[in-house]
Amino acid sequence: MNSGQTLSRFLRESTGQNTLAGTPLASVLEAFSGAAVRLSSQVSQGRQLLSTAATSYNASGEAQQALDLRANQLFISALKESGLCRTLASEESQELLTLNKDAPYLIAIDPLDGSTNAESNLPMGSIFSVYQAPAKEDISKMPFPAGKEQIAAGYFLYGPATMLVFTAGHGVHGFTLDRTTQEFHLSHPGLKIPHAGSFYSINEGYYSLFCQGTKRFIHYCQYPDYETGRPFSSRYSGALVADLHRILLDGGIFLYPASSKYPQGKLRLLYECQPLALIIEQAGGRATNGTMRILDLQAANQHQRTPLLTGSASLVTLAGKIIHPAL
Ligand code: AHM
Ligand code: MG
């Protein structure tokens, strides 16, 4: 894999171990990247800073901003045009959508993650997940299988630069958007998360709402210890994609645990936690809900929430033991 190679070339020309090139899955990734390039340029135009009023509410009861709806539309039309997405689950659509009858893939997306950052001009992201559609689908049931059945997953990070990080089950690759050419270039081939790390990422404002186990783990992160490099540094941006990206590159742990405000956690299993769990596992890390592997879970409905602990393998294992010592 050539560092600097463009995404279009990577998706169209087979070289070495790249078995993705020219496949229908590569066309889905092209559709995602086309929509994300458009979204990235809209985010950088700054219209969200001029008018931020919420226009409606999504299935989780959260305010939708114009940018959330725009992002949803961009991904839906790109996927529809690809002809490859049978069923779409989106954070911003109440119900499952059928885009192309008999198409080969089921797709789940969070079109604009961390959109409350929009009005502060802070990072945001988009998350996606791809499954093979079953031969026959019982439309009365949730068609999405357990997270470990994902055939690809990725995220776009709209930060100072726009990045795509994805896996199609053979390692994790990071591409960076060159704004002048509007092309993604391979900047982070074969990403691996450090086995340990010194960042922890959690909304500590909810401290009093956490269970004793989560409070114990926060104390662990804060307690000085030369050997493990503690106290760890705390980082929390309010955009999962941005926080997780730092953890992927530098090591550490991201937690969005259960609290008395969100007894099931806040993040959604299907289109936030499972795609990110696949990326983190492919990079050598771990992702659990505290006791169970995220990729072993199957969403009972598309907006189901789950607690999430993810990042460096050693820290996620330790956090599970500290938070749930009896298990
Ligand atoms: P969103 O997809 O509606 O933006 O919600 C998910 C976001 C995550 O990006 C972030 O980690 C979390 O919500 C922040 O929530 P909180 O403000 O409760 O910490
Ligand atoms: Mg989100």
C-alpha cells in the first residue's frame, strides 16, 4: 500500500494486498467519500455559525439542526445513487429506509456526529457501517445482525483537516482530504492503537450520576503512579469521532458509561458504537459495554443505546474489572 495514494486509486486499482479495489463495497466507500467531501466543504463554509436554530427532533428526542438534516440528505442521496444500499438505518431518520430493493448491503449511519459542536466551530464527524444484506429479509424484523458481521465500517472527521478512517476487515487505513484537489490521500496506512495510553475521555460533568464502579475508574485515572504514567490526561470534545480518533492514534480509553441520566448510556449501538468498535478491534484495541464485547451484541431496534468503553486493550480490560469487580 503506497502512502499518499489517492482514495479513488485505492478503490479502483488492485495493488498488492488490496482486495477491495473494483468491488461493489469499494463503490459504497466512494459514495460515502463523495458525500463527505460535499459535507466537509459545507461545514467549512460556516453557515452553521450564522444560523443554528434547531428545526426538528430526531428519534432519540435530540434537536436536529439544519446541518444534521443536510448531512442526512447528502448520505442518503449518494447511497441511493450507488444502487447498492437495500436498507438504511440513520440516526436522523425515525424508521429504517429502503433505498434500493434487492441491493446487496444494509447500511447504518450517524450522518453528523457531535453536531452540538457546530455552533462553536469545533470538530464533528460522520460514522458508517456496512453489512451484507440477507438473501431473504423478513421485513417485520430488524434486519441488522450482530456487529461482528459488519463487512466495513468507518468515520469521517471534520477537524482542521478532514479525514476518513475505515476498515473493510483487513486493518485500518486513514486518508486525509487535500482541499485543493478535493481528493483523499492515504496518510495513515495500517493504523494500530497503542496497547496502553495516558488519555482518558469521559464527560466528568456527570460524575455524581455515575455508579460507584465508574467513579472508582475515574479515581484510578487520576491517581499518580509513575509506572503506569498516571495521572492520565483528560480530553473530551463532545464529539465521539474526534475523541475516539485521538485515542486511536495516541492510546488511552474513551468511556460513555451508564448514568442515572442515561441508564443505558447515550450512544447508539448500531450506527455509533458498532462501527467504531470494529475499527478499534481491527487496530488491536477493545470495545465493550463494560461486561460484553460490543461486536457480539445485536441491536433490537436501530436507535438502541449502549454504554461504551473503548480504546487501548489493556485499559479497556482494566476498566471493566474496576467498574464491575464482581463479574
Ligand atoms: P450526536 O450523534 O447526536 O451528536 O450524539 C452523540 C454525541 C457524541 O458525539 C458525544 O460523545 C456525546 O454525544 C456527547 O454527549 P454529552 O454531551 O452527554 O457528553
Ligand atoms: Mg453521534
